[in-house]
Amino acid sequence: MSLDANGAREISLTIPVAPDMEIVATAQAAAVGEFIEMPRDKIDEVKLALVEACINAFEHAQARDDLLHLIFRVGRENAREFLEVEVLDRGKGFDQASVELPSPEKTFSGRQKRGWGLQIMRSLMDTVAITSGEGGTRILMRKYK
Amino acid sequence: MSEVCRVAAERRGNVAILSTDGYINNQGGEEIARQAYAQLESGASALVLNLEKTRIVNSIGISILIEVLEKVMDRKGQLAFCGLTPTIDKTFRIMGLAQYAAIYPTEAEAIRAVATA
Amino acid sequence: MTDFAPAAASRLAGLWKALEEPLRGVDRPLPARLAQAAVSWTGARRGALYLRERDLWVRAAVAGDGAEELELPDFSSSRAASREDTLWIPLAAEGEVHGHLGLEGLSAEEGAELAPFLGLFLGSLLGAHRFSRQVKEADFEVRTRLVELESLYDLGLSLGGQLDVSSLADEVLFRSISLTDAGKGTLALFHEDGRLLLERSLGGQLLPPEGFASWQLPEGDAVINNAAASVPTAGVRLASCAKCLAVPISVAGRRLGVLAVADKESRDGRVLDFTPADARLLSLFANQAAAAIETARLHRAAIEQERIERELELAAAIQREILPRSLPEVTGVELAAASLPTRQVGGDYYDLFPLSRGRLGFLVADVSGKGVPAALLVSTVHAAVHLQIDEAKTVAELVARIDRHLRRYAATRKFLTMFFGLFEPDSGLLTYVSAGHNPALLLRGSGQTETLGATGVPVGMFPGSSWREVRVTLSPGDLLCVYTDGLTEAVNEQEEEFGLERLSAVVAGGREKPVRELCDRILEKVADFAREMPQYDDQTLLLLRRSEPPVDPHAG
């Protein structure tokens, strides 16, 4: 059996905003990653980035319906397979420009211990696109196999 | 559904070895910190954190580990990590832990390094 | 007062002298000092002073040799009377007789002269003395009450904050024991049906041998048993509890439990009896405890209820997200599907997959369990199907792959029933696997209904399972109905189930109708049947009809 050419290979997941629910998301990411036979280390990187995306949403979003929506996609671009994760929350959003980027110096001087999520996502995934506004936040991350 | 990590402690002289098992989130980080401080209070001057059985951490857990590192530095002690997966190693480096704490592949190397320092 | 002669004045001075020293002194109790002074001033041979102790006259003091022989006669009046040579003077003031003074060895004239004077004077002194003693006792009583009330108040405060029944029980028991100076205590709480909820003991267990079932306290009363041996008292059989006090713990007339304390001790270690004051105090405390316990119980029940409601809501929300938003358009097939969550549960799932060469895959699944874990498992099933559908060569293989996927990735060990079908509209071939699912209905054009039963066990149940594939061919107009048991097991007030027969009848009755309409009709019939009865399982339905070939406008 194979999917119709128009068939989207998409897997949805909705998780409650609750402690450790990000692990449910990483399990799903692992399933999809293993399916396309992504190397284990790369899957780990997707998982860590996804954890950050989820806890970012948990902390900042104050989601109105207490749910986080994720969509996992596999696709191919220029003969390279990728795994993409979209993380959506319908919380209050944040202004990316005003997020003070953390740095080791700042962390160690005690002034900023948080704010690492975005940094980690950008370092571990190949592409990260974030849109945030009044209606919520959408993080779209992709990693090539 | 909780995968929060367990922490086992072993003491060899003035070196305390804490081994984690599972997801290091804020709760896991706090447990590590609690045991690390207990070891420091009881005279340990070097800490080895073995993360061999941990495959996932989050930035909040890591920031707590940074606090532990700061405490160790305050007391002029030593802290070394070992057993990190490539991803966790990468993440630690991103957050600057490698600048102040050494990272070793195995527990034996880590213990050797802090014991002689 | 006109009788007051200089002689009397000098007598008064003499009396004053006689009394001054004893009155000032505190080395002996006042009655003894008064008796001595009276004897020496009057010159009597010996004397005795009787005071009232509750309802009895008790000899409180004697003066002179052999004065013990002087006995108070029985009076019916309070006038001084001479018996033999003993003069008995009532010592009265303000209309109340406080004592009797007996003096022996006085002449009748001396007696007559001295009696009114002594009676009034000593009577007043004794009256004042008695009054001051009463005040002191009352004051002490009040102070004790005050301390008790304050401690009750403090206890009330400390109990009020407690919302955990278990630690509340410990607190109540501990406080009860110290409040009554007891040495041991037992507290028992019961469920509404009389079963024991919890029992706490300190210092020893005050239990009847038959267990708590035989604890019966008379309605609303405390029971004191100060006997040295354990004695059944008014229905309370507290074995190994001699010298004990038991009170019921009730709130708003409902008996919550019993509180018993035993072995009351004084500060210097003597065993004491429990007093009515103890019973009163303990009862008051038990009332407070009862209120606190009831509050704790209600609080816990409310929190639990809230938590359950919240989880069910979340589960339903998660569930809603995963169901298909629209049905695919597939040539040669008419489709309709619906899923009604009931009471916020989330466990049913259906999905449709257009495949290559015009084929259609579809499934209906029912996850065991409720709440968020069940809803998340549905997500995992969804993932499994979407990932594995491409890899599997047959339907049976797909179900096996889904099974393995769940074992690897699902957080919880739950299982699910599933009907997976692969339909080829061109040939009408339907290949299906039913993993423990309820029988699907196949309504033929002839009007006959066939049931398509299970071809294997539920998914996730036993490792290494395999499933049989079955093939049937649908002719144009044939209708397939796949559903979950929330539909056939919907109950009405008489506890009857909707059942497979009724479902078949409704399906058969709608043979000519468009599938969309039939789908709505089926759900309506179920709703009508169940009326207002709340249902406890999702109702999911999927209808598939092989279309009639289009009429060729150029034919004929």
C-alpha cells in the first residue's frame, strides 16, 4: 500500500499543558524519526529541540485552552528527507525581538538563567521559523536526515 | 507517565560521583542539586556527574546544574561531567558549561581528572 | 443596742483579745482557731465547732480535752438549746446558718448572755470565710474553664487548617489524651455504611475483641466507666479499658466515629476517675473534631471530582483534534462518519486514507480506558497508522506493525479494538481485519444483513499476535456499517441495550437513503432510545456504500 500522491504524511498530536507531557511529544518524534531511519543522534537533537519548544510554550503561552498542538511531517527536498515539527499554541504570544539572548557570561553572573530555549532550538535544528502574535505562537522546525 | 530521573550517589574519598537515570527536567535538576549539596556539606571537594543513563535534559534542568557548578566553584572545588550523549554534550557547550566544567567520555577519566587537580 | 452596757464593752474587748491572735495567724485553719478562741474566752471546759460540708454537718474543730465526745444533736430549729450541760449555739449571719458551736461547762445564764453575740459574730466570720472560699473555688473553676476554652479554640484553629483526614485523626487523638490527662486513647472513624475507615491508637488500643463493629454508643451521650475491670456499660464494650471515657464523634446527626480515652492520671502519677467535666470537655472537642474531619473529607472529595472532570475535558479536547476534519472524496464510494463523545470521554478513533490506484483505507478503533492516557494512546495509534500504512503490503501486516509500534512507543499498556478495511471501488473487493472489534454489518442489496466478526485479538493485548485477513466483495448498493460498542451498548432507563438487532433494523430501513442521512438517522435512533440517560462510552459510526455505476446517458 502506498499513499496517494496527494496524501499528506502528517501526524497530529495534541498534548495537555502539563508537566512531562513534552515526553509524549518526544516519543512521537522518535517514532517518526526512526521511521525515516534518521540517525539516532539526530533524533536526539530533534527531541531536545522539541522539549525546549514545548516547555517554552508551557511557560510563556498561558494557553487559553490548555492544549498544545503538534504536527509531525516527513518530506523530501532536493532528494534529502527531512522531519519537520510544528508546535502551535493559542496563548498570548511573545515579541521575539525583545527576548534578551542569553550568553554564558550572563548565566554565570546570575542575571539570566532562562531564555535558552530558542538558542537551543536554533542550534540543534536545521531551520527554525517562529511566528508569534496575539493569537498564539507557531514554531516550525526542520531537520534533514 | 513520569520519567523524572533518579540519582545515585557514591563517595570515594573526597570525590562524590552522582549518576543520573532518566529525564533531567526541573525536578531532576533539583534532585541532583540536593544530593550534590549534601555531598559538598559532608566534605566532598570534587563532583563527578555521570549522565550515562540520561538521554534527555531540558534547559531548566541544565540551569540548575549551572547553579551547582557555581557553588562548587565558590568552594574552589572541581566538577566534571561524563557519559554525555553527543546531543547533550552539544547542548551543554551551547549553554557554556564546558567553559567552567570539564567533560570526559568515561567516569574513570573524569574521576582521575578531578582527583589529581 | 441599748443593752450594750460597759460590761458588755469590756467583754467585747476581751473577745477581741482572744480572737486577735488566732485571727491574724494562718498556722491553723480558721475553724480550729475560732473554736480555740471561743473556748478560752468563754471559759468553757471544752468546745466543738461543726461546719456544713455540702449537705452534712461535719465536726471541723475541737478545743479542750475530750472534746471529741461532744456531738452535735439533731436540731429541728436553729435556736440555741442546752442539752445536759452543753450549750449549742447556731452561728448564723444573713439568714444562713454556717456552723454550730458546742460549749460545755457554762451555766445557763452565761450561755443565754453569750449565745446571741457569739452566734452572730462567729457566724459572720464563718460566713465571710466560706464566701471567700467559694469565690476562690469559683474563680479557679472559671480560670480552668477559660484555659480549657482557650485550648479548645487553639485546637479548633489547628484542626481547621488541616485537610488531610489521616493527620487530622492523629492530631485529634493526641490532643484528646492531653486534654483529659489520659494515658491512652483510641480514635475510630467509620464509612457511611459502617465499615471502618481508619483507626488510631496511642498508648494502647481500646478495642473490643470483636472489633469495631460492636462499638455502639447511645445517641449523643458520652460514657464514663471508672470501674477497675472492664464492664459493658450502656452498650459500649471497650475491652482492656477500665477507667475510660468514650464520646461519639458526630456532625449534623451523622455518626462519624468514636473517641475513647483511658487511664487518667494526676500529676504525681495517681490514677484518677474521669469526671463529668472531662466528659463535657471531650464531647465539646469531639464536636470540633467532627466538623474538621467532615470538612477535610468533603474537600478531598471535591478536589478529586474536579481533577477527574478536568482530565475528562482535556481528553475530549485531545480526541477532537485527532479526528478527520472532512471525509475524502473517492470515486465509486459514498462515505459518512461521525463520532459522538459522551461525558467528555476520549477513546474512539476513526480515520480514512485515500491510497494509490483509487483505493481507500479506513479504520474504526476503540481504546480501552478513559481520560488523557486513553486520548494520548489514540494519538499514538494515529501516528502508527500514518507511518506504517506505506510500509505494509497487506492489511494483516499493517495491523501487526501497528501493534509493534504501540509496544515500542506507547507510554501506557492499554489495548484497543480495531476494524481496518481496504476497499477497491473498481472491483468492490473489501479486505478487512477485525482485531477484537464488534461485528460490522454488511447490508446487501437483496436486503440480507451479514455480520463481519473478529479475525483476531485486540491490538496491544498479546505480544507477537497475528491477524487473519478476510475478503468479501461488495456489489453496487451494498452498505457497510462499522461502529463502536458505545452505540450498541447505549442503555435506556430500563437498562436495556440498544443492541445489534435494533441497529441492523435501522440500517436495513435506510437502505435507499443517502449515507449522510442514514448516519444521522442511526444516531438519532440511538439518542431517542436512550432518552436522557447519560452514556459512558463514545459512539462512533462509519458508513461505506459501493456506489451504483453512473447511468450512461448515451446507452440505450
